[in-house]
Amino acid sequence: MKKKAKTVNFSLSHKKYVKKLRQDKFIVIFFRIFVLVAFLGLWELLTYTKVLDPFFVSSPSRIIAQLGDMIASGTLFHHTWVTLYETLIGFLIATVLGYLIAVLLWWNEKVRRIFEPYIVVLNSLPKIALGPVIILWVGSGTNAIVLMCVLICIVITTMTMLSAFINCDEGKILLLKSMNANKFQILWKLVLPSSMKDFISVLKINVGMSFVGSIMGEYLTSKAGLGYLIVYGGQIFKIDLVMSATFVLCILAFAMYSLVSLLERVYKK
Amino acid sequence: MNEILKFDNVKYFYQTKDDEICALDNISFNVNEEEFVSIVGPSGCGKTTILSLIAGLLKPSSGEVILDGSNKIDTKKIGYMFQRDMLFEWRSVWKNITLGLELQKGNRDEKLAFAEELLKKYSLYNFKNKKPRSLSGGMRQRVALIRTLVLEPKLLLLDEPFSALDFQTRLNLCDDVYEIIKSEKKTAILVTHDISEAISMSDKIIVLSSRPAHVKDEIKLDLKGTTPLKKREDSSFSGYFEKIWRELTNEEKSENG
């Protein structure tokens, strides 16, 4: 619902108030951009004047040149797509599976109590420790990377959703019970819709976590992808490549986060 | 008048790990059709337990709860209204009041028409597609009441439905709810610790003792006036108030002493 612009003449103090709001917003946006431009400018200046050695810290102009080369040769698109693909698959599997497990654990209290300590341990275990085992089990390459991604996201998904399900308003459950609802109806009509907010924050967390998973997976074992470029660039001392890949990662993560935010806005309407 | 509810020597124990707590001790009373009965008592005496027993959410430890001639509680005959309105924020007013129908099988057309009629009758039709957050506290409770009425229960259970509201809204809503219940010819049981609310709305008041609760007194009321607000002006109002007040304070004294 958009509020229609009112043509009523407000008092002077209201005009001042609105003006102040607008000013504040402008200042925030201005300095946001300023920080970025200043950072890039300083970086470029310091490397151009050789105060900092571009061999170690790269520079904005060298990153742009590197990206240009990679776009021309088509490798940038290939590597980006590989990472994006792994991340999305891992993200989807972890979110769906983690959600379903949370539903299962909500459904059966005994099962929940049995598995509680295991989930806690799994949550605090650094998943990277499983790296070698993962490669042994599912082989190197995409499978291993996706699995790493899933392992990192799934536990937090299950834990967050389960606690959202359990914290569902007891009074509303009682209301449905007094209306003769069965357990499935309580789940479907109340528990799932009332936890939508938590689901969206899980999605937001998982956007970040799934990139951690896929990049970590690519560090372990890969022939392509942004994580591969970063490791490869580091090994041959080509920091331009490392920085370029990191830059693209930033853009991907931001794009995925924006998509989730968009989803949130659509849901809130 | 026909009897719709009967409590026959009902006892109820709550089980905890270290203890067995007797909440209700030989409770007996009955409610006739189209009667408005209030249950008052010191807080924590087990008023809500009584409603839960009627609604079939709990089973008596001994004794019988007989609803409409059967000791097997048919939840379809019961409408439960809570202290909080329990509206689902993500559903529109219409989707909220038809929630109970969604849970049922079979043909709903007739009941949907009835729901629409209730909305119109109690001037909430304009808010049909609004979300509950744009409604005032009093309106929200009216929506909650309609949600209950749509299922056409024989007996309404009201668990302090007004206590979360400010005084002004509360008095107005009392009148509204009373009018709705009377015009729909419903039987209602109200649990409250507001004595004047109980007197102004009820045909009969059941006074409970502190835990373990037993029926201390049953008071039949006959006040003039068509609405709870008018009934408060009746000359015998303060007499009833004092009587119940004394019974409840004695109870607290004996509890402390």
C-alpha cells in the first residue's frame, strides 16, 4: 500500500522535520559512496606512487585489466558459473533438507531428545575437518564441494528452524486443538506459517554460509571456480587474480542476498 | 430448560515429577441451555482447568463431565475464546474467522455464508480483507468471537476474554459480546476474576474456593437491564458484589492463615 501524497499544508516544523529526514538520508548515501571511492582512490594512488607494492596488494586498475582479460577469454564467466552452480545446489539441498529434518524433529519429541546432543556436537564441529573424509567418500570435484556446502549450512538450518517451531505460540496451538485440529493441521496452518520470518533469516544466513562452503570446498579440491582461482593465484603470486576473484565473489554474495531481501519484501506484503 | 453441561463430582490432579497436585476437588454444577454462567475464584484456583475439561483438552481424574447428554466430549459443540485473541497475523480477518472451517471436511458453503452474515451483522465487514494488526483491541476480540461462532458451537467457553483490554474498551466489548451471545442464543461459561464483570453479564455465578477448588457458592442473579452496562445500575448490584467479595476475601484469609 502506497500512501498518496498529501496536499495538505503542514506546519513549518513538519516541513523542517521532513527536510531533516531527507538530509540525513542524503548524508548516509553520500558518505557510503565516498568511503568506497576514497578507499579505491587511495589504493590506486599508493600503488601508483609505489608506496605500496602492487605485486603484493594489487590495485584497482590492475584488477580491472585482469577482469577485462578474463572476460575477453571467457574464463571469468566459466569460473563464476562453476562456483555459483555449486553454491546454489548446496544452498538448496541444505535448506530443504535442513528444514525437513527440523519438521521431523518437531513432530516427534522423543526423536528430538535423542538427537539433541548429536546436533549440538555437529554444530560446533568445524566442517572443514571432514574435508579428507568427504573426498574419500564422494570423490574429488563438484560432489565434494557441494557436500561441504551442505554440511556447513544444514545444521544451522535445522537448529534455527527447530527452535522457531518449538517457540510457536502455545495459546494458538491450544486454539487449534479446541477446534479439533490434528497434528498435521497444526503444523500446516500454524507452525510453518508463523515461522516464516525465521525461515527468511535462515535463508540470509545460508547465503553467506553456502559461499563459505563452496569456496572452502574449492580450496580442498577443484579444477575450476572462484575459489580455485584464488588458490591458484596465490600459488603463482598473482595477487591481481586473487583480488579479481574476490571482487566477483562479493558481487555474487550481494546479488544472492538482495534476492532473499526481495523475497522478504514480497512476503511481508 | 434443558441441561447442556453437568459436572458430577469431578476431581482433577495435575501430575508433576515430585508431586500430585489436586486442582479440583469434587466439583459439581450444571448449566442450562441459553444460560450465561460465570465462574469466579481466587487466582490459580483451577478455573481454566474447568474450561479445559469441558473442551475435552483434559480428562477428569474421577467423576464425570457430561456435555449435551454424553460423557464423551464432542469438541464440535464447544467454542473456546481466550484471554488473548489468538488471531493469526499472517491471515486476513476473513481467513481468520474461517480458520475453523478449513479444519473441517465436507461442504462449507452454508457456513461461509453464515460467516459473512456475522461479519456484516457485527460491523466488521469492511475489515474483511484487512490483516489483524490494523484492528483495535476490541475489534480483534470481536473477530475472535466471530471465529468461534462460525463453527456454531452449542456452548461458548470464555476464558477472561476482556482482561487484556483497557477499561473503556472492556465495558463496550462486554456489551457487544453479551448482545451477540444473547442474539445468537448461545450458552456461555465465563471465567473471570472481575466480580462486577461476572455480576453484570451472568444469570448464575459459581464461586470457587482456593486450591483444591470446590464450589463454595452458587448465586442466581436477577438484575434488571438489557445490557451488562445497564445491569450495573441495578440497585441489587452492590449487594451481590459485596457478598461475592466477602466470600473471596475470606477464602484468601483462610489460605494465608
